[in-house]
Amino acid sequence: MTSASPADSPADPSASGATRFAAAELARRFDEDVHCTTRKCSVRDAGWSSVLVRVAQRQDASGRADMGVLPHLRIMLVTRGTVAVQRRDGATRRSAHLAPGKAWLVPAGVPLSYEWTGAGCGIRELSVLVIPGDELERTAEVLNRRRSAPVTFTAPVLTEDHVVRSALTGLTHALAAGVDELYAQTSAAFLLAHVLSHYGNGSAGPVGMGGVDGGREDSRVRTAIEFMRDNLHLPVSLSDLAGSAGLSPYHFVRVFHASTGQPPRRFLTRMRIEVARRRLADSDLTVTEIADLCGFSSASQFSTAFRRETGMAPRAFRHSRAA
């Protein structure tokens, strides 16, 4: 689904360590990626210079994206197509399923690479927002003055966040309509505060997924939660979760429950149901397809879990949203 080759493949203006933000230069660099076709660009379509928004499409059935390093925050939203990818973090490989609504949040100075096979012949589309790194630093400084512990954002996150989705969708519509750049600046400022507040180290934790206290165990629990997000479509065992956090299963259960107030399996099920709710409301996928994408072994297992969490059957929930 979206390609794993966001409009950022050729990126490397940060190789010199410079943090200067030049939207037009970044747009030209992204245009050099011969695998992607630019549909919209905020520099050319709206004249924006304080942020860069790019909508790109890709069609190849297999490929690899080495997106280099930028000294700026990147937010990449999948808007069309689906694909299973393998992400590389140094020597570590993680699997993920990209589908409309999924977003990758990539911190300044952090590389992101991934590859995919068997994507079919359909178009995958991605909306990419690049926000100057110094703006992120200023926002972090403001938040840190209000907290006892500093908030930082240092690791890529794959999430399905309705706030990010709404903001990116609004930005792409705004650039197509030639809206004043003030819209882009205020949207970027809001997203910076949102990303730091919900995904930064020492933050309250992902929206709708419960809070996590700070400290060493915090980082281990966050790693496990990210592993859950990356593998929602796969069967995941307690040993898998504990291994992602570098803990024994027994220790992991105690640490996870102390940090989130929930057992790991319950947390994972609720995360899957939350994603399923959005797919039921926003897509034409069948209940069986959604069950498979959200990691349930069958439609009946999905329906049972969904009813337990929401009090409604999946089809009834979809009808209530369509009414």
C-alpha cells in the first residue's frame, strides 16, 4: 500500500549536518526519485515555503526505499493501496502492513528504510509532510518548560492516528486549493505538539492507547507497543512481545501492566479493535478482510472480540456509522 517509497527516497540534504529548511530544494530532491510520480507539491501548487507537503504515487510490485536522513520531521500518511513491508532499523528487521490511514512519523536525523514484494499492480499513494527540525526543537522546549522531565522524539513510529490523518488530509486539500500558507503553519504547529505529546519519550503515550510512565521500563513498554502496531496483522504471542522488549514473559507482563494498567493481550486486542473500528467506518473492506488485516484468525473470532469491546457486532457498527 503505500508504497514504501514515500516521496523521501532520495533524501539526504542533512548529510552535511545542516538544519536549514529549503522547501523548494527538498521538492527537487524528491522529484529525482524516478520510481515516484508527484501529484501535488506545496511549493509549486500553493507557494508554501515554511513546510513541504507532497503527494506521491508508486506502482511497482516490489521495491526498496532507503529514505536517507533529514534534519527535519517527516510525517507520511498512506492514502491509497496496501502492501506488506519489511522495515530495517540497523540490523533489526520488522514487518508491517501499510494501508490507508497508516502513518509513519520519522524524527529528524533518523533514517528509515523498507522493502516490499508482491504489491500487485495497483497504485499506492502517500502524502508526506516535512516540518523544519528547528520548529520541532522550539516546540519541545516549550513543552519541557511545563514538565518535570524532558520530552524527546527519537525513534520512528508507525501508527493509525485519526488526528494525524485528519491534519494531513486537510493539508493536501488546502494546497490543492491554494489556501494561504498560514493554514500550513498552524497545522504544522499543532502536529508538532501532538507528536511530541503522544509519541515522544516521556510523553503521555499514543492517543487512545493508555498512558505510560517514564523511566527505563517506559522505553521497553513503548518498544513493545510499537512492535504491536507493526504486527497487528500477524499472530503475536506473549513470547514475541516480551522478546521485543528484551524481557522474560513473566517480567514483561508485570512491567506492562504496571505501565499501562492492562495485560499485554488485552492491550493488543483493544488496539486491534480500534483499528477495525476505523476500517469499518472509513473503508469498503468486508468484515472478513478487516478481521484478517487486524490479526484475527477468523471473522467469527473478530466479531466476538468486537462485540465484547463495543457492545455491537461489526456490521451493526458499520450501519450505525453510515446512518
